[in-house]
Amino acid sequence: MTKTPRWIQSAIDETENVTTKMPWERGLRRQAFIASRRAVAALAEAPRTLRPAA
């Protein structure tokens, strides 16, 4: 087994304390974004009436 340099061990220890959310993490915010994008697409594909609803 080789010795690990101190800076590598420090970096590995620091990764356990990171609380920043990364863009590729899947979560509620991403699901909400996808749902809103699908809702806009569904409205664009919906048949249009000549008279708006009152």
C-alpha cells in the first residue's frame, strides 16, 4: 500500500462536508422544472378555440 499525499487526504475529507447542490443532482427542483416544461409543451399542443373562455 502506498502513502497518500496529505493534500489528497485533505481533499477527500473535504468532499464529505460539501453541502452545495450540483446541477446534475436529481431532486424536487429538477422535477418541478421538468413538469413546468412539459406543461408548456402540452399547452402549445392543445387545440385552440376561436373564442376564449369567459
